[in-house]
Amino acid sequence: MGGSKGSLGFLGLALIVLFSGTSSDAHSLSYNFTIDPQPRPDQPWCEVQGEVDQKVFLSYDCGRAKIKYMSPLGEEVKSTNAWETQTDTLRDTGDLLKEQMPDVTPERLIDKGPLTLQARMTCWCEDNGHISASWQFGFSGQLCLLFDSENGHWTEVHSKGRRMKEKWENDRAVCNFFKKVSMGDCRGWYQNFWLHWEKVLQTTASPTTGPSIVQPTAPAINHINWIPIAIATGVFAIIIIIACIYYKKRRRSSQEARQVLCLPFSCSSP
């Protein structure tokens, strides 16, 4: 489906923007919203996907108010109080985005067929333990606008986000809502969930699983890569040695020849 491909493209760009300035070891919790004002009969108008360190752990249908876990990470936290409190907040966020969509959509896009609004809320832990948060917004896979939840700064990254920026940066209620959800709710969920997720992620990354298979083979690959270089170096050295021997023999032969040619003249000289 076109909307799904657009969402994947948007999320890819959002990840690049988000993690380009953060530590590679920073853990993150993200919620990806897709708002479709004209969904197909079998499709939700609002769909949310939750991710921890880019691993999907939940899926939520705003219209049907159905939330389900998608992996062992979701199963690990589905019985927590924070899991239940997500439902109301995610539904409220979906409602707000749907309500705001007509006012922030560029006029040139309104009459160009089906259009979806995507939003990505992310909170992550810095190296010093501080939890930061941000939002990314876009249309049909095009990343358009960034919002820094800590300082309230809006950044337009595409002209399609200009109307959205002008509308929201002057709407205190919308700004406060985005700040509250990302700096309050998302941060609280992160702190609660991470107590359960840490052991799961450590288990999946333990030396008894994937890495134990990769690490022993890495030196072998390095040795294999060096074999052609070693052979080439050896052959080159042998060629040089042979050339030197040949050159010395030829020089000796040349000197002996010159001596033989000079003998008659020296003998015949008075």
C-alpha cells in the first residue's frame, strides 16, 4: 500500500535526523503515528507503532482502541500499569493530529489525492542519564517539521511544513500538549519499561547468541583477506631476487667478454 511505503520512508528520514546527533549507545522509545482521514474500509484512520531501540513492541488502533504487543519486548511489559495508561494518551494524540490535519495541510496538497499525516515522538536517554524528547512531522512519507520538546523550538526541513510550523508555533495549547506527552508521558513510560526491557535486550545481545557466532569468524575473514596480499608480496620479492641474480650474472659475463676482447689488443701493442 502506498501509505505504508511512505511511512517507511518518513521513518527512515526521521531516524537519520534523530540519531545523527546522539550517542550510538543511546536507548530510545518511539511512537509512530499515521493519520489517514480517508482510510479504506478495512484500514484504521489512526495507527500507532511503538518501538524500543528501533524494535517494534506494540501496535495500537486509535479508532478501535485496541492495543497489542508485537514481540517479547511487548509481552514483557504488557502487565504493567504504564502499558494501560498508554491507551488514553495515544488515542488523545491521534485525535489531536486528526483534528489539526486540515489546518496544517498545505493547500497545494489538498486536491492531490489521498494524503496521510505522520508523526514520530521519541524520547531517549543521554550518556549523562538525562532523558530528552522530540517530535518529527510529515506528509505521505515526506519529513517536513521538527519540534524540540525541551526548548519548544520548531525547525522547518521542507516547504510542506511551513503552514504547520506557522500554525503550531503560535498555538500554545498544541505546543504544551506535545511537550507534555513527550517530556512527561513518554519519559515516564521509558523509565518504567526499561526496568523490564534491559534484561531482555541484554539477553538478546549476550555472547551466547548472535555475537558468539560472528566474533570467532571475524579473524578468519581478516586472514583470508590478507592471503592474496601475502602471496603477491612473496611473488614480487622472488621476482626482485631473480632479477638481481640475473643482473649480476649478466654483468659478470659482460665484464669477462670485455676482458677477452681487450686481450689481443694488449698483446699486440708494442
